[in-house]
Amino acid sequence: MDALEKDIDGNRFIATELKMSRRDADELVSIQCKYIDSLVKNIGKRIESLQSNGVLLAFTIFDPILVPEIEDAGFKAYGQDKVKVLASHFFRADEGANDRLQSQWSQMKYHVNENIKAAIPEEVRNGKSGSSTAWFLSQVMKNKVNYQPFFDMLLHIAKVALICLA
């Protein structure tokens, strides 16, 4: 606000005949405060919505440490219920989204076991340097060019998850 007043008083906008009274400045500050309050409330409601419908909990599929080993009995079914929650949240209008996302998730589980788990740094593994979920999501985003052709839907969700978990 101060910068705007300085620009107007300094004749930066002289060609526009722009003037600002004290009342105008107060009104702009009031509008700005209302906008920021509304924005904060809206973001809060969205986060509450993510919590209440299980989306935040479903993001735990991106924790590579939690993915069972391929030989484990629970490997095949691991994450399917959470992927269904994510599909219904992120791809509501797409009837085939759940099947495609489940397929991508099935492939990703193998990739996590065969390539990712061994690459997790020890300081991440023992919790001294961030979470394994955040580490994995950041690795996915760094290599998104390689992941995009095979995991486009998961990549979209991973992007959102990384922002929410940051």
C-alpha cells in the first residue's frame, strides 16, 4: 500500500490522472484484508475436506518404506483402497480413472521395491532428515520426465501430495 501511495504521489501515474485519497487507501486496505481472510478460510476448508474424506491418509501410499516386499502376502492388495480414494477425489469426472490409477499403482509398487527402497538415504530412513514420503515424492518430481509416460495420474497426485505435506 505504501509503495502504491509513493508511486501515485511521485507522479509515476501522472498521465492517468490517478489520485488516491486517504479514504481510498483505507478502502483498499480493507478489501485486501477481507481477501486474505477469505483466502485463508478457503484454504482451511479445503484442508479440512482433504482430512475428512481420507485423502491425506491416502497419501501414505507414497511412503516407500510402508510398501510391502513383493513376496509378502499383502503386497498385491497394498494401497488399493487408498488409490480408490485418490481416484475418486482427483478424477471424479473420469469413470475409468480408478482402473487406470490402480494399474499405475500396481506398476509403481514393483518400481518402489526394485529401485526406490535401496536408494533411500540412511538419514531419511532413520528419520533424521525429513520423511521418506517427502523424499520419495521429491525424487518422483525430480524425475518426472521419466515417470510421465507410465505414471501420469500418479504424478499429478504426487505433485499435490508434495505441496500438502510440505
